[in-house]
Amino acid sequence: MDRSPAIAPPAGGSEPAVRWADNVLRRAGDLRLAAALLVLAAVWNVIAAVWPTGPASLDGPLYAVLLGAIVLTGLAGVAVRIPIAWREWRRPGPVPEGRAALETTVETGLAPDAVAARVAALGYRTRATEGRAGWAVHGTRRGWARFAGLGSHVALMLLLVGAAVSGANASEVSFSLLPGEQALLGAPRPGFTDAVRLDDLDAEFGTDGRPRRLDTTVTFLRDGSPVSQEVLQVNAPGSFGGALVHAWTYGPAVGLRVTTLGGRVLHDAPVPLSALRDGRPAGTLELPSVGAGVAIVLADAASNTVAVSAGPAGRAADAVLLRPGETRRVGEVEVRLGTFSSWVTFLARRDPGLPILVAGGAALCLCLAAVFWLPRRRLTVRPAAGVLRLVLRGGRFDQPAAELERLRAALEAS
């Protein structure tokens, strides 16, 4: 992106308030101020990342003020440079000479109008001038690329705003569900009814034990009614009501029917094995009505055998091995092992700043692509000692030598 000269100060007859506003705008758009603020923000973020209580500082008002100052500085810089870029594009001026400019000469007797016509035929916007030093033809090609460079500044501002909005308003909740269960996609509040229901988990594993497919079928609900059904995959989360829903982790669950010795049903539903005991999936079931607890451990995954123990206040007083369909007495209760299923932990995240971040990232990529691959080029042609002297200047990271040769050949043609 080319560096621009400061905007010319207003004429002496301007109102003091106008001169003051113009001076403030130019100072606010100073690249040195923007660089200093960006360095300060970077240092702040590094400290927040390494300090134990640092992340809390990113949610404070001082950090919001810093981000606001960066945004205002960037916008001021763009506002200062847009009029200059517009004038340069619509009315090309002399090319500043220096190490970044390429020069060559052409032996031809073309008149200014003919030079302007041939340069314009190569895609340049031209303007002929005449003064005491003689005539000159100035041209600009792809002058709009400078606006793309300025657009990259705006894109960076969008990224900062998106990050600030995300930091201040993003929310995240996690919850575990068994098949048939449902949960809200956010913290409970009046009028909020967006929810998700787990329908099924379809997993496929390779011979090495690694999962080949983890497809989680869910139904999204609103006001208690189904709205849509989706299959969530590892790299394909679901989206509903502004929330991204990921199937975060999963595990086995066993169907247990627990009754008293007299036949009264105490529990008849799946129990998630969401803990680990000696490296094996395990779970617990509290039975407060009889003052007892049941502990379950997956003893053998190949044969779906579980070890079940029961006792007062969750302390194991008896233990048996059960396979699906079997019923055994465990302590003072009877336990029947039903079918195996699964539980899934979901992560639901709402991030209102994400669309702004995506828009800023896409705009930044497009603007930088235009600046690097379609660079602006400026040309001045003037007579000097019986020949025409060409001065060509490209944008940064541009190699316009081939373009200079193309211009020279066009002006030499008879």
C-alpha cells in the first residue's frame, strides 16, 4: 500500500473551526499514532495471555477504549487519503522520481496528443500539461488499486470491531444429553426457547480403534416444536437461532431398570458412563428414596458386560456382573441391564462478532489481492534533449520493467 502525503492545509480564509477539525483529522490519521496504538494492543494481549488474571482485562472499559481509538485512527487515515487518491486517479500528476521509479528514453517525434493517445490505448488514464519547462503527459493505470489499499485499512478495522464484539457479547454453554433428551441452546431467560434434542449417535470405528465416522442426529426445537433435523459431523456443526452447535464429546450409556425387592420401580432409563474408574467408563445412579446408590463400570466392552455395585450412600456393599437382558439382585435392590446407547456432550456458542470477523477477513484478502496482483502504475512522459523521457513507478512489491518496455515499444511504433 502506497504511502500518501499529508493533505494540504485549508486556505487562510477558512473558518477557525474548519482548520481545527482538519488538523485534528490529519493528526488522528497519522500512521505513527496508528502503529503505536497497535503495538500497545499487541502488548496488552500478550500480557493477558500469560498473566493468570489477564483475560479479565480484555473485558474492561479501558481495552474497549483502546480498540475504539484504533478504529477511529484507521478511519481518520482513510478519510484523509481518499481525496488524494481520487484526485490522483482522475487527474494524473507528475511521477515522483527516485529509486522506486524506472526510466527510459524513446527517440520519436510524437506530439503530446499522439503520446497521450498511445498511452491511453494501453489502459492508462492520461492528462497532458504544458508549462515553462515544456509539455508533459501523465498517466495512471489501475488507479482504483489505491482504493483497494485503503480498503485493507477498513478491513483491519472490521477485524478489530468483530474481535471486540465477540469478546464482549460471545456466550458459550455445554451440556450432555442422552437419546431423547433436550436442552436449551443458551442460558435460561424469559422468552428464550431455542433447544436441541439428541436423536441418535452413529459411530464407525476402524481396526485401530479410531473413529471413522461420528454422525450425531439432532432436532432443533423452538417453543417446544421441532423446526429442523440435522446430522452434525466432526467438521460440520449445526446452526440454529444464531448459535453454532458442536457435538463436542461422547461416551457409552447403559439402560438400567432398578426395582425394590417388592417390585417398586426406582429407575428405568439410561445411565451415562461419563466418568473413568481404573481407565474404564463408569457412572453412578443415586436412589434417594431408599437411601442407596448404584455404581456401574464397563467391565468388558467386547461382551457388553458391566459390573454393578450398590450400597448405602453410594458405598459398594455388593457387586455383580450383568449382560444385556439379565436381572440380578444387588444389595437391597434388583437391577436389570437393558440395551446400550450413548451420551453426547454438546457445545453451543453464540458469537455476534463472527459475521463481522468473516466480512473483515474476506475484505482484507480481496483488497490485498488487488494491491499485490493488480498494482497501480503511474507514468510521466516529457521531452528531453530531442528524445522522450519515460518515468514509470509501480506499487510496492511490483516489478514494472516489462510494462516500461511495453510503453517504450508503443511510443516507438511508427
